[in-house]
Amino acid sequence: MKPLVFVLFIFLYQISFAQNPSIIILDSGKNVSIRGLSVVNDKVFWCSGSNGAVAKSIDGGKTISWFTVAGYEKRDFRDIEAFDENNAIIMGIAEPAIMLKTSDGGKTWKKVFQDTTKGMFLDAMVFDEKGIGLVIGDPIRGKIFHAFSFDFGESWLDFNGFSLGKGEAFFASSGTNIQHRGTRRNPYVWVSGGSQSHMFFKDKNYWIAMAMGKESTGANSIAVYKKKSIIVGGDFANDKSRDSNCVLVNLKKNPKFSVPQTPPFGYRSCVIYISKKKLVCCGTSGVDISEDGGKNWKNISTQSFHVVQKSKAGKLIFLAGSKGMIAWLQLD
């Protein structure tokens, strides 16, 4: 082989190799199902899950510290919001619904919210950069539960919710069925599932063409990029089905909905934007990537994950799932 041709071959091979996404397992083998994941920056991320477990890394996943929250060893913390390496808040889903906060890196936790109402089940929470937070829960007496915090989760105020259809609720699958749009006016958008799915936006609700009719069907996650949005879900009881598992939304005054040409490769519990065109979604049957704004998806792994998140102040992407699985998604 001529030298110039050989150099060109090596160059093209390196480019091809660099463009193949890879999933690098950082930790696994624990009796924990992780559904909460919050990535502060390229160094700091926190996870939360079943059996009172919380995990944290301050070096980008090279080392991961695990905590069991004292007194809550049997609780399932389905969502977590981290503000830095010392401050984070975790959400315990069911009766009594609780939220705990740490300010010393996870060594100790204080209760900042509790609701003992029969049937109470929290599903997801979101905060903006100013510490204003919203938590949502399944309907109580026919009305959805939601509460606001204006002080980084130190205190919470309940508000009367609106009605959902019979058999309709929210999923606590990845803490991402509610998002903050980064605007002052009508800042939140959220999605429901179950017997049917709706998107709630600007004090209105819009029917979503997602899998429906069962407790296991519907929208699980929504991601927002400026005026673009994407919703994923499906049927977690049939997690390889690609039927009605993704909807693209243009968040104009009157939202416009469309479906992908090539949908994700099964039920998906979480979706995120990496950039305007690049997205990643995951679920119990695999991980997919889109390079064209969600119109077409390519499967990159059949590994099971519940949640994927990108660094809020960086570029790194992490995934988490059952058996204490925490991974780094290397795209290039």
C-alpha cells in the first residue's frame, strides 16, 4: 500500500471509529433500580433509586460514592435534583409522599415536604436556575397534585390541580415528564399517560397520539429545545413495540404535532436534546439516537436504561438503570 493511501485509510478509519457512539459502564451490580439522575456539570452528577439509595460522583464518574438514606432504607426515590456537589433534593414517590434535602453532600438529609393523603404518589419534579421548582403527582380526588417551591426546595406550597381523564395519570419512570422551557410566561410543559395521553401547555391540554388504553401505555418523557419538543413513551409492558411511541411537537401558539419517519426502537422512558438536531432516548429495551431532530432514530444499544441526562453546564452524557447501572454515553 502506498504511504499516502495508507495515511488516508488510517484517517478515515479514525473518523469512522470516533463517530460510533459507545456506552461505557461506570458502575453496576447493586440491588438498586435508578430512575433519578441529575448532572450538574462534567464533574458532578447524582443518582437516586430504590432501597433508599443515592449515588454521587464529583470526578465525572471515575469514582462513585453510594449512600443509603438513614431511616428511609425501603423508600423509592424516583427523582433527584442536584444544585452542586453538596446540595440536592430527592423525591420519595408513595404514601407518605416525601422530599428530602441535603446540604452536606449526602451525609445527612432533612425532610422538606410530606403528604400523607391516601393515594398520594409523586411522579416528577423540575427546577430552574433560580431555584423555583415544581413537583407533580397522580390525581387525588380527580385532580392532579402539584406544588411549587421558590427557595431551592426548602419549602413547598400546594395548589389546586386540574382534572385528568379516567385511568389517566403521570409516570414516575425517569422524572422527565415535566420540563421548564426557560421562559417566564407559561414556563412549564408536561405530559400524561395511561388510558390516554395529553400535553399540558399554556393552561391548555392537547391530546397526544401515543399508545393508550392500559396502565402501561402513554407518554413518559418530554424534552424541550426552544420552540421544539419531543415526547416518548409507548407500552412498558411490551417494551420492544415501536407502535405510537414518539411524537414531535412545534410549541407555537397553537402546537403542531407530527410523528417520526423512523420511530425509536421500543418503549422509551426518557428523551433529551443534545443539540438542536441531535437527541438521545432510552428505555428498558435499548438506547437510540437521532441526528435530524427526532425524525429518524437509530438504535445504538439494546442495554436497558431508565434515564439519560446531559450535563447542565458541560457536554458529558450519563445513563442509569436497574441493578445500579450507571454509564457514560460517548458520542464522539
